[in-house]
Amino acid sequence: MREIKFRAWDKSNEEMINFDEIEGINFEGEFLYIGTSKNLECILGFEFAELMQYTGLKDKHGKEIYEGDLCKSYNGYIQEVVWKDNSWMYKMKVNKKYQGEAYVEIVYSSMGDTSHRNFGDEIIGNIYENPELVEG
């Protein structure tokens, strides 16, 4: 069974709040408890945070892959991790041409299971801290 974990992007401070910094999540009240059981630092409402769920997968270095991560595939493509059609998928921009006109197509591919992921997928950032990796 997959471990359920979250991290969050703090929109106000523009910083990542890692899993071990989140003391609890209140989905009904829509807020996060930030800190540790010994030291509650703050309560952060969902309007000020972007929650990202752990996929249950790891990259080739054993780093946990979360929604919003940017992974570089073994063949050099940069792919965003998204939840789509009830599964974890890679979202990728592909440059194409049709009748001499260039355009960008958004393509989705399944992430599959962890058994074959160690051959090259590597986390290189995320959409919040490294937006330049997916722009244009």
C-alpha cells in the first residue's frame, strides 16, 4: 500500500513546506498545522498553500516524487508530475510542426510502477521553485 504524504507550497513566503514540517492537515477546515508536535509555528489556510501529494514513486536516486515535481527522463525530456484520469502521469510540452507551422502540444504519459523507474527519471525541480524549466 502506498504511503499517503503531502508537502505544500507556501504562496505568501514562496517556500516549500516539506512533509516533516506539516504536523497535520484539516481538510474540512481547509488549513495546515505547520511545525512539530513540540512547537506549532502557524496555521496556514489552503488559500495560501498549494498541497502536493506523494506519488508513492521514487526517482533514480531514491528521492520521493511528489505532484508538481519536474522530472528529466532518461532521454532528456522534462516532465511535470500531475494527477489526471485517476492516475499519476507525466505532462510534457512537445514542439511539433504541421504544414510548416510550429506549435506546442501537451502530451500525457503514464508514470507506471516503481519497478522500472531507476533507469533514468530524475527530479530536477518543481513547478513552484523552478518554473523556468517548463516555460517556453
